[in-house]
Amino acid sequence: MYYEIEIISIVSLTLLGLIVGSFSNVCIYRIPRNESIVFPASHCPKCRSKIQPFDNIPLLSFILLKGRCRNCKSKISIRYPMVEFLTGLTYLIIYLVYGLSIQTLVYIILSSALIIIAFIDLNQQIIPDVISLPGIIIGFILSFFVPYISFVDSILGIVVGGGIILVIGMGGSAIYKKEAMGGGDIKLAAMIGAFLGWRYIIISLFLGFFLGALAGIILIMSKIKKREDVIPFGPFIVLGSFITLFWGEKIILWYLGF
Ligand SMILES: [Zn+2]
């Protein structure tokens, strides 16, 4: 009986992740363009033909259509199946870590928002306020109703998260004489802090800086990017927070030397 519930939960949450990922693709494309995320229905960005439901199945349709529009045969970005896959995988790991709990519910919503932010930042180098600002407020309000984070911890998370990026950004601007980190990064860190509290946001940002620096070095050494190119930091903050969400307790125990 227990196993059956477990298997049903794993399959349904992963499927839910794939479907939400499919919707996230719509948000990633439309939010920076200030378009409605509801109307009109999905269409090919090239030939504008409407995408039929059977061509809109997460992952599967991309494979069956060999990554091309059924109508005009133009290439569909690899980003579409990638976002679907990542969202499905994220839902699965969150379930495996937190089980059937209120935490799983909150974290799958948070992670979906973060995946959308990360890809918009990758594409357009902006972090939309329409997600991060309500995110800060929702994270804070939730802290009054959930058992795993107190509202004090949530406020500290907002202040510490936003504050760390603000201070480092000001330091970077003073050294490089140009904006090192944008206001979008500050609001993003504050939002994650509101949901995860001060300890987890510190770990998230530490991991984000580490991975961002590592990626920067690799991209510059392999000549994909030049020194003066802008590398968006948002995706690394998101990546850091995902690692923390999945393995935060283990990281803290390891750090404390247990
Ligand atoms: Zn087309």
C-alpha cells in the first residue's frame, strides 16, 4: 500500500512538473515582451500557426516533431524541452526530499517561478519585477502559516539576501566603474530569502557566486565569452538555491563538521 502511494505520487508530480514546465515556456517567451500569458493560445513564433494540443505534449512532441514546427518546419528552440525536463526533474527531487508535505507544495511553486526567472535572465538579461516583487510578499505572508519557517526568519532572509547582493554590487561598481549586479538580482535574492530564511539564502548565494565565477572562468578561457561580456548572475543564484533546497541540511551538517 505504501509503495503504491509512493509510486503514484512520484509519477504524478513528475508529470505535473512537465506540464507546468510547458506553461513556463509560455511565460519565458511572453513576460519580457509584456504579452498576456493566457491569450492567444500557443503559436509558432515564425509562421504564427496555432499549435495543436497533440503537438503540445511536453518532451514527447519535441521528439516526435524532431524539433521542428509541423507547419513551417522552422527549428523549435531546445529551450522548450529543456525547461520541461528541468521542471519535471525539480518536482521529482523536491518530492523525494520533502515527501507529501506542505513544504513540497510551496517549493514546487517557488522552483517554477525561479526556473522562469533564470531563463528570462539568460535570454534577456532582465529579472522581471512582476515575478520577484509578488514573490517577496508571498514568501513573507506564507511564513505566518507554514510550520517550517518563522516570519522572523523570513524577514531576515529578505534583508540578508537583498543586502548581500546590494553590498557586493556596490563594491563591484566601485571597482569596475559600471553596474556589476542589477536591482533585479537584489529582488531575486530577497524573494528566495523570504521563502527559505537567512541560513539557506546565505548558502544559496555563496554557491551562486562560486558557480558563477567558475562558469565565468570556463567561458572566458574557452573563448565563448570575452572579459567585458555580461554574464547574467540570476541563473547562478537560482542554481545555488536549488542545490540548497535539495541538500541544504547536508551542507550545513558537513560545514559544522559532523
Ligand atoms: Zn511554424
